[in-house]
Amino acid sequence: MVTPLKKRIIQAIDELTEEQQQKLWEVIEQVRKETLREEPFLASIRSEADPRITLKQVRQELSSIEGNLSDLIAQQREAR
């Protein structure tokens, strides 16, 4: 879906010279890199994610945990 903002951005890009578009692309790439540095945990998760695992499979695996997961975590912390 193309939002009004996306339309304005595309129009503005179309009005730039190719050299200006290249500079804009470099800025976009820099912002992407900075975002990944700021979120190393999320970047790690993305790189290790397996798209073949479904939400149904995750729920099935988690259902084998008895009781409340937050209570289990709290108990393990207290044991330390």
C-alpha cells in the first residue's frame, strides 16, 4: 500500500539528480547500519531466525511448560 507519505517521498526522489539520489542512498544505508548497531540483539535474532518454524510449532513446544512461565523464571532467579 502506498501511503501519502510514500507518494511524497517517491515524488521528491524522482525530482533529484542521479548524483543526489546516490547520496540519499548512502544516507539510507548509513541509517540502516546504525539501527543494526543499536539493536544487536534484534539483529542476532533476525540472523538466526528459521522461517520454517511456525507459530503453531512454537505454541506447541511452549505448552509443555507446566504452570506459569513468569513464575518459573522467578523461581530460577531465587535459586541463584
